[in-house]
Amino acid sequence: MTEDQAQQTIDQIRVNIAFEKLVFSVLTGAAIGGGLTLLLDLAGMVLGGLSFGALLAALLNTLLASFLTFLIGFFASVAIGAPLFVWLEKNKRRNVWPYLAAACAVAIASFVVSAGGLPQASDFTLKTLVQIFIPAIFIAVMFARLMVPVWRAAEKAEAQAAERDRPSNIIRLH
């Protein structure tokens, strides 16, 4: 195996690891968003009146919020997250800010789509924040947190490769 093929294999493994961590972060973010939606709905039911229909509606709303968060997050991971990771790895930029910016852009785009155009003041509610923006921010931060060991290992491997390639001042007589 040539050095280029080995590097391509290593790069592909890094992308696969990053995608796995992206999907895990999206699943966890969907669960967090669904849980927060359920808490908001339960709080509304306690204040407004508890009934079986309201409880069923809260559970269905929770499932819908979790499912939509997962779908949007998964497609964003495929369309934006993985290519962003590849581009950032080529430039050796390993921090949370690009992923947080991408997550906020996806959240804003999904908010605009869910509002049916430019949002009005009445569209900015606590439920919107809980269902759209908090999961997106959580997903980006969790992904970066999961990637820190991978990024450190990559930096260590790059430093070791640079050390190997550096000419030595030691002369050996054999």
C-alpha cells in the first residue's frame, strides 16, 4: 500500500468516526428536544387542566418534535456536517465554532420553513426555542465534545509524523 492510499484510508476512517459521532449527537439532541417539549407540554397541562386527551397530544407532540429533529439533523449531518468535517480537517481546524455556526444556520432555516416564510414576532415562543434552537446547539456542542479525543489523537499523530520527517543532527557510526 502506498503512502497516498494509506492517507486516504486514514482520512476515510476519520470521516466515518466523525459521522458516527454526528449521528449519535443528533439522536441525543432529538431526545433532549423531545424531553424538553414534553416538559413544556406537561407544565402547560398542569397550569391549564389535566386530561387524557391533553396527555396524548403532549406525547404525540413529543414524538413529532423528536422525529423531526432527528430527520433534520441527520440530513444536515449528511449534507453539511460530513463535508464540513472533511474541509476543516484538510485545513487542520479543530474546534466547535464552525459546527455551532452550521447548526445555528440549519436551525434558522428550519425555523423559517416552519414559520412559512419570514417569521413574525408571534412565532418566537419558548416552544420554538425548545424544539428548534436548543437541540441544534446541543448537537453541535456534543459533537465537538465527542470529537476532542479524536482531534487530540490526530494532532499527536501529525506531530509524530513531523518529528520523524525532521532531519536529525545525530550521526551514527556503525
